[in-house]
Amino acid sequence: MADVYKQSFKQNYTNNIELSIFNCGLERCAPGQTWGPGIRDHYLIHLVVSGKGTFEVGGHTFEVVPGDLFFARPSQLIRYTADEQQPWEYSWVGFNGACAHKLAAQLPFTDERPVHHTSDPEGMRTALTNIYSSRGLQPQDEAAMVGYLYLFISSLMKETSESKPHNTSSSSQYVLNAIKYIQFNYSHDISIDDVAKSVGVSRSHLYRVFMLNVGKSPIDYLTEYRINEACKLLRAGNLSIAEVAISVGFFDQFYFSRVFKRAKGVPPSKYLASQTDAPEASE
């Protein structure tokens, strides 16, 4: 049996709030070696290089073999275990950041299918090795690691795109494209007609597929997204309420205040005051 080894790197501080590496490494596990059950506070992707094991999440157990990637989201209860006879060897990367959720949504994993068999195992292994090989504590090291992480994620996105005809319905793809349009254009004076036109469907059809896939109407999603972005700006404390309203696509401050109060239970002025008056959190 091959020797057990572990090479890993953990980053305790980051200058990059958009996307950052939490940890990465390579490991050949001992027979039956287990992590969990436990919860991670970041996204985590493993690529199995050799051997096999099991990945448990959401009450289901998945057999994992060479060429498989298994994916864990923050706050999921997970456990993964090396096989007793053929314990696995894998590479991994853990990441988080402000844009991590959007990137993760475009990867070939779902809650029902957290394991994906890659069409390019050597390429994926090289990408993960490059992340680990670039490790270091200097800003240039972090920039290199994040750069390689983007390339790794890009490769996974391509596999997502290639598999869409098989595992993604046209209605859910319309919704994904509509959400992307909203997230990039919410600060402008856009209407639901604009959203529907951007994805090539009628307004009524967009409403139906949104209700089916998201459980809310397109206008409710757009409004909720704008209000959540407004809350972020209000918490930052750098803009007036009028400036916040314009920044999130409301060009009438009084209408913005009414919509905000319906969503949050208080007008933006009181929300802003509550953030200003909140005591500093102790270390």
C-alpha cells in the first residue's frame, strides 16, 4: 500500500474580500480515515486522484472514485471517509468571499448531485496543484493562488456548460440568465420587460418559470435584491438615503422608503440609525 502523506496550506488572513483561498493541499489517506461529521465555514472541493471513498451530505451517501470531484457548501453537515481496502488520494481547495456564492452557483454541483465526474482529471489535478504550488503569505502569493483558483473554477464552469443539455432544463436556464441580468443591472432603471427581453422570453413566461424555480415573481426577486444591496450600502455608512436609493435603481427616494419599509419593517432612516447606534463588537 502506498505511503500516507499530507501536504496542506491554510491562510489565516486575506487582502482579497471578493474571493480568497481558505486552504488547499494534497493527501493520501489511511484506510478508513474520516473527516466529520462536521460543518465547514467555506466552500470545499476535493478531486479524487486514486483510490475511493464515500461522501455523506444531506442524509445521502455517495460513492466517490478517481476523476470524481465532491463539493461541500458552508454550513452543510458532511462526512467523508476513505475506503478500507483502497483508500483515496485527493487534492482539495477551500475558498470563500463576496463573489464565492455566485461562482459556486455556476459549478456542476447541486444539493442532489454534489459529486461530479470530470472529463479532464489531469487538467483538474494540475489546476489544483498550481494553487498549492503558489502558496505563500505575501500579497503576490495570494494573487497567484486566487488567479489559479479562477482558472480551476473556469474549467469547472465549462463542464457545467457542456452538461447543460443533459441536466439543466430550459426553464431553469432562463431563470439563471434572468438572475444574472438582474444582478448586473439592478442599479439601472430596468423593468421586468427588460429582463424578459434579455433572456428571449415573454414577460408572462418569465413569471411562470420564476415561480416554478425560485418560488417568487421576477419583480419580487428584483425588489428583494435591490433592498438587500441597499442594506449593504446603508451599513457602510458612506452615502445618504437618497444616494443609496439611486445606487440600487430607485430614482424616487420616497418610493424607495415605502418599498424598504415594506421589506424590512422600518424606513431606511431608522435602519441607518440602528446601524449607527449599534455597539462595536468586541474581539
